[in-house]
Amino acid sequence: MNSSPNPENAESPTELASLVGAYPHGRVPRELRRRQILAVATEAFAERGFAGTSMDEIGRRVGVSKPVLYDLVGSKEQLFHEVVSVETSQMAARVQAAVLAEPDPSTKMRAGSLAFFRFIQERPAWRALVALSDGPVSTELAAARRYHARSVASLIAQGAAETGITLDDSSFDALAHAINGLNEGLALWWNDHLEHTPEALADLATALIGPGLEAFQKQLAEK
Amino acid sequence: MNSSPNPENAESPTELASLVGAYPHGRVPRELRRRQILAVATEAFAERGFAGTSMDEIGRRVGVSKPVLYDLVGSKEQLFHEVVSVETSQMAARVQAAVLAEPDPSTKMRAGSLAFFRFIQERPAWRALVALSDGPVSTELAAARRYHARSVASLIAQGAAETGITLDDSSFDALAHAINGLNEGLALWWNDHLEHTPEALADLATALIGPGLEAFQKQLAEK
DNA sequence: ACCTTGACCTACTGATAGTAACCTACCTAT
DNA sequence: ATAGGTAGGTTACTATCAGTAGGTCAAGGT
């Protein structure tokens, strides 16, 4: 069942390995090698965290020596950065799609929250990144949070605009950070209570923050 | 045993240095040396993060060689663990005190939130730990979050009990994680918007999650 | 005087990020 | 064909840092 396990853009190392195998003398085009490195690194970082993964290890798994890695990805931190960026943007895309697909404004929040929980449920890598991170990781994590918050903020702003509300970007950012933080907090709790479904979590998140958001919105609309 | 005469506030490295100066040949009693190391490490980790701080560096700042550090604190990770534990428990204590001091149940949430924001405002170390962390840091961070969540959960449970609501611990934990996550999300946003006061942030947090919590509470009370 | 103990040190090992310098198969233009 | 440029790759280093082995040195008890 896991022959091509990745639903989206993320390429699996094995998948890439077969492509690489097509080159007889082990001399593989740069771009393909690069993608392969990214795929292997994503897996490795997810399994053992940043500090727990050595460049030699990645090199061994790719079948290539260290200078090749450095030539293609610059440094361990840059490599990690790329991995996290890809994961982050995929998550943001998923959430955005879910929110935008939801016609009813009052349920957009739940839809986004649900998409978030489903994403981290199906992608252990993400869970590991959030839970086991290492190294200059949290710089990355903070950046990832900001990125995702911006994405959510623009969704909120868009929703608000439809009901005639305008507000400065910074305030939308604050709302988005609050919402994401709440969802992440629940995600952390979830790690110890895996028996719950993403739906249940999304319901809880919505129940907790929905009324506050509506009140907030009404208050703004009155002005 | 725990013969530390200083109860609550973290001891500053300079403070300890003068105590240490009292010993002529640089031969300082274990416990005092240990406290000094803790103090220096807290400062160093806050300034440069976990990976950015070397044991040699801490040794130099303390005025002692590495084996002394290892003898007294075990390992870099253990040292970090102790530093984070102290900070975490101090924060939890601060929040607890604020919530318990608040007579009106409806404003307990705001009081706790406010205490949280004030704490991280006055303690750059904490901010740095959350924002720049490294190494096996996030294992620690996750643990710290759980710890703090437990603390908040018991506050919630206590408040709920006063209005006759009972619920399993795990659900209170979920609420606490959600609330803390929301607050942390706002704290992250705050890093880029330092012009706001802790009060304003606490107001926002309360406005966002207060109505949800009340609704939640009413719904439970009806059963 | 001799031995024990407690605080501390020098000088190592081992792992790992990152680099310098070199190699070699393939392709293309003479 | 063949010389030589280039792309993909390698071996063998350096530097930094966590952690350790084994020893020094002073002070107090016997």
C-alpha cells in the first residue's frame, strides 16, 4: 500500500532512487540528485531530528559523498531550511484549500482547523518536526509559524472583507497567531491522546475560539 | 539537601561570583559552584541558544574547567534541562499565583494570561528559549509545555469544580493546552510588535477564548 | 610525617560540519 | 580520432566540541 505513499508533491526516496538507477555510472544530473537529497533528508530529519542526523548519514543513504551534498545544498542548515519550507508550504496550502472550499463563513474556521489536524495526522514528519526538533530548528519553526500565520491571516482578512470589515494587517496577524497557537497546543496534547479524531479536535478548537471570533467580528462591524 | 538560601528569584551570575570570590584559592564548595554554573548557563543559553553555547564557554565564564562542569551537572543536556525546569516552574508559579489571587472566576483567565505575558516580558531568557531554541531543546520545550499545561489544567479544574462542573483530567489538559497555545501564539506575534503592552495582549487573548470557554462551561453545566 | 578527601586541571578521544585538492567519464570541436 | 573542457564525484584533510582518563594540589585528621 505504501508503494507511492506521498499524496502530494513530496517525492519518496525510493521513488527517486529508481529514477537515479537509470544512470549507469552513478553520474546523475544535478537537479535529480538534488531532489533525491531533499527526499532522503526529509525522511532522515523526520526520523532522527536535526542534531540526530549527520550529513555523512544522509550522504550514505543517498549513495554520495559529503562534498556533493555541500555542493548541491550549501549547508546542513540550508538543507533543513528547505525541507521545512516545503513541508510548511504544503501545510499552508492544504489549510488554505480547505478554508476557501468552505462556502459558509461560520464554518471556515472549523474547516481550516480540521485540515491542519488531518495534515499532521497523515504526516509523521511534521509531527516529529514539531515535537522532536533540534539544532537551529526552532529558528526555522518560528519562521514556519510566521509563514503559516501570514497565510491564515490573509484568509481571515479575506473573510472579514466579505462582511465589510477592514483592519490592519498586523491585527489579522495577531488573530492568526492566536488561532494557530491554539491549534498547535491541541496538537501537542493530541500526541498523548491519539485516540481522538481530527474531527473531534477541530470541533473543540472551533468551540473554544469560534464564539470569541464572532464577538470580535460583531464588535468591529458596529464601528 | 536543598540548602539554597535563595528561594524564588534566579540568582545572577555576578551575585554568585562575589560569593565565590570569598574563597581564596578558587576552591569553592560544590553546592555553591553548582549554583554558579546554573546561573551562568541560564544566561549563556538565553543569549546564544543551546547549540550556540559550548561547555568550554560556560567553563570559561565560570572560571573552571570542563571536567568540573561534568562532575557537577552531568551533561550538557542535563544542564539545559535544569535551566529550563527552573524557568518553567517559576513561570507556572507566577501564573498560578495570579489566577488564584483573582476572586472573580470570570476574570481568572485574563489574570493568568496577563501574568504569562508579563513574565516573558521581564525575562528575555524565556523569550530566547522559546524563540531561538536549539539542540534537544524542543524535547525540553514540549516537556515544559506539558508541565505548564498541567498546571493550567488544574487551575481550570479547580475553577470548574467551584461551579459544580466535573470532567476528566484529560479534557482539562486539552483546554489548558489550547489556552497556552493561544497565548504562546500571541507571544510569538508580540516579538514582532513589541509596542503592545502585556495588558493589551491579555485582553485580546481573553476576548478570543473567553466566550468559548463560557459557552463550553454552560454546556457542561446543563448536563 | 602520612594518608584521605575534595576541588580542580591538562590532555586526550571521538564524532561531525565543512573544505581543498584531485580524479575521471563523457561530449564536442577541431 | 583525439585534445580538452565540463559535470559529477572522491579521498583525505581541518576545526570544533561533547565527553573522559588520569593526575595535581592543598588541607585536615591520625
